[in-house]
Amino acid sequence: MTPRVCSIADALDVVGERWSLLVVRELGFDVRRFKDIQINTGAPRETLALRLRKLEAAGVIERRRYSDRPPRDEYLLTDVGRELLPVLRALRKWGERHVTPVRAATSGEHEAPNQA
């Protein structure tokens, strides 16, 4: 039996990994430089470099040189990448509703008011 053809599975091949989605989140917040993305996501340097290359190859982000000496690049969402932002907003709302409050309750933290 062969697996079902599925656009969800195909999309997950491109962005269905924690660091990739967090990179898109940061670029959506207009954070463009490698070091800032790394700090804000907590991604290991090598992992982040691999994810940036993968997202660039998939057309989700583009790399643009902002300094020649020393050579430095920044990253921006393409139109394709910007189309992911509503998906991330929906995922954030779902997490706020179903994951974060549960995690806070089980760890003894106080639940933040619902921002919905």
C-alpha cells in the first residue's frame, strides 16, 4: 500500500520542524540577522545554518548581502514565506489555548489571562 498524496505532508517536509517555524516567526517579527535569529530561537548555530539554507532552497526566505567587509547577510521572508504567517498565528493561538495553560498548571505556574 502506498502513502496517501497529501499537501500537509509535503508542507511539513519544508517547514514542519521546530527551528524552521521559529525562523519564520522571527523573520515575521522583522528580525533578519543570523545572530539575532539564533538568540531569539535558541537554535544551535549549525542547526540554524542548515535550516536557513533549506528554507532558502524552498523559496520561503531569501538571503541578501548587507555588508561586503566583512561579508554579512540578512534573511527576509519571500511572498511564499509571508503566506505562512497566518498559519503561525493560528498555531500560536492553539498553543495558548491548549498547551501553554496545561504546561503552566502542571508546573505550578500561574496561568496568564487569555489573550484571545
